[in-house]
Amino acid sequence: MNNKKLLISFFIMILVLTGCTDKKAPVEVDDAISAASGQASSDSFNSADYEEDDNMAGPKEGTSAYELDWIEISYNGISLYIPSEWELVDYEDADMVRYQDTQSPDCIVLAYYNDPDISKEQREDAVLFGNALIDRGYMRQGTQKGVPAVNGSSVVFKAIGTLYIEEDPYQALMYYYPVGDYGIVEALFMHANDVDNKSDRSCLEMAISTMEVDDESVPEDSKDLGIQDLGTLPVTLLDNDEMTLTVTGVVEDRLTVSIANKTDEELNLSLDAMSVNGYDVDGTWIYDLSGNEFDSSLYTVDAGSEDEIYLTASDLDTYNIKELGRVGIVFYYYGSDYKTRFRSDYLLFDMADDYEQEDYMSYEPSDDVVYQDDKIMITYEGVMDNTACFMVQNLSNECFDVSGSKISIDGEYQDNMSSATVYSGNMRMMAIDDVEVESGMTMMISFSIKDSNGSRYSTDTYSVDL
């Protein structure tokens, strides 16, 4: 477990939720969890332990929850409803918050951990996720029973036990959700039973019944953004048992690339994406074959060979790019069976140590904003070669695919194949291909936007005077 996880766990355990073993007699525990030691046992769950979450539908009439106003809150990848009068307690030194009932000692504690050592496979299977939590010591001292479950489309691990806040025992329902690629949210619903002003628990039950995964609030550090910064030239893009790929230098608008095929078969190297100075461009390999120069996004590397080729882009003039400052690249390769053997992240590298984005801004988008949200901005750039052009700017840390849809010109519907893949922080020109236009026409257009996880949304339809 990483240092951040250990620090937060220690903070929570000491200052907020103290274990019960030194406060009361040991409790009978489930075989899978050891409450006496405060550590997760090595025993694992099996499919028989798996259950569907049986959350309530809402507050019952006559309960305290029924009389209150409720608000929705989001926390690092989950959302739930809580009474609007509950007070928020924020812990500055830990990724943790507490929502405190103002009429009883009941509370909800939410904590967030970043744990890249729990794999994607474990996060997608309720049983494997529960086992991983136990093996990595997430179970609190005082936990009595735990079971893998599912809430909607998300796996969740549920546990019960007795936890302490200061000297007071609480009955605790504990929920653990995997969020993003690396994150884990722990939700503790704490009911004080041995007090004079105890609640009827209906507020906690209502909050539990509304809890669900909230993709919009997933923290950036829990996402595998697939981006690596390799530094300055020369840089090694790949070095495995089959291939070594190194960018050794730059000559004007071309990068020199050395390739070594370490296998006894042909390998096909495909260029999937390229960016230059923050502009996504149409990249291409340039290579010599029988004395003739060819350019293509695909290059075949002979068995056991060592080659030198070039990398450039065919549309540098679109962005008035005269000098390479920072380059981004995504590539993959496959063998004779056409199965991909390796696919790279989005790899960034600089030509020199002093690269600054603003020094290489060779194209400024227009002020004619057609659409904007917190992730994407689309501006109209004008008519070029009888084609309407839009600049798509990515304002986020994710990759997006944007396409024009529902296009009509002066009221007549038009088919088109326009699309643009835009990487984190970049911009790209998107031409509405196959739709011939002239200045003075009116275009109606909406946009379809898809993120790197495959989630898609569509904008409204907008009128653009060409």
C-alpha cells in the first residue's frame, strides 16, 4: 500500500475511528475477516458470498428522514443524498470528510484512497475486489462481516462492525467502491446506539439507498490517462523483447527514428496519432524503398532488421507550424496474425529543454464559439476550399472524439464523415468533409462527443452563418 494510503489510514484510525478491541470484549467474527487483530485475513471470498445490494427505495412515512429536506452530494466518484441540515466536517490533512447529524451523534464518513496495485480485473469483479481489499488491509479493526455485492452496474464491498469515535461505540455499515482506474471510496455510515438521543437510523438508511457511482466526480489521480512525458531528445519510445523504437534527432520538420526488430518475423508498425506543439495533426512515417521515398501511417519492419525512418505530419501548414517544439505520438504494432502485440500510451517529448507552449502558438482560434462545456470548446474558423472548418479545443485531461452530426445547409440535410480526435490540452481543425459550401450560406450542426471510456453525449443543434 502506498505512503499516502498509509498516512490517511493512520489519520483516520487514530483521530476519528478507533478500533474496538481495547474498548470491549472481542466479538465473534466472520471467517473472512479478523476483528481481533484489526488486520484482514488471507482467507478469500467465493461466488457463494456474492449478493445483490438490497438498498431501500426511500424514507418511510413517520420516520425522521421523511420530515427532512435532502440534497445530493458528490464525493470522488460516488454520489448520495443527505439531509440538508447535516453539517460538513472537512479534514485538511486527509482525503476525508464527515457529514454530522445535528440532532443525534449519527454521521457519514467518506474517505478516498488511490491504489494502483488493485488491478482492473479485480475492480470489475465483486469477489476479486473484496479479496483485494482484505489482502491489502482495508478492513478496519472492529469489522465483523463483509460480503461482495453489486449496486447498479458497479461492484461494491459491504461490511459491518463496531467502530469508535473517541470513546463512543458506533454500529457501522461500511461500503467500498472502486472508482476510476485507481481510486477507492470508503463510505462509513455510523449509528450511535448506546446514547440517550439516538436516532431511528432512517436518515442513514435513506442515504445508503441513494448511493451510486458518479463518473463526473472521479478524481483525476484515479484515472489512467494514458499519457507519458519522456523528456527531451533523444527518447526511447519502446524497448521490449520484440522491438526497440528510438527518436534520435530532428531535422527541420522531420524526426529521425531508429527501429530494431528483434524477432524472426515481420512486424508492422502503425502510427495511430500525432501532435505537434499542442495541435493534433495527421502524422506519417517517411521511408526509402528501392531508392524511392514513401510516406504512410504503416511501416513494415523486416525480421531481424535495424532501420532508420522519419516521422512528420502532412498538415503542418494548417496550423502555420514552422518548427517542432513538442511532439506527441501514439503507435502500435502487430505481426502476421494481425493481432496487436503492443499499443503505446500518448507519449510526449520535447526537442529542447526550454519548451514553452506559448512560444509555439502558431495558430490562434477565432472568437466565434459555437459550443463550449467544461471539457470541449468548438469555434467556427471559416470556409476553406469550399469546406466549413471548426477548431475543436480539448480543455480536459482526457482524449475526446468529436464529430459533426445532423448537418443541414440552407435547410437541406447533408451526409458527412467529419470527425476529430483531440488529445489532452490540444486542439484540432475539423473540416466538415463531403459538404460543399460557400460563404453566405447557413449551416445547422450539432456535435457528438465521446470520451476515452466510450461515454458519448450530443450537443444541441446550432446555427452557423458561413
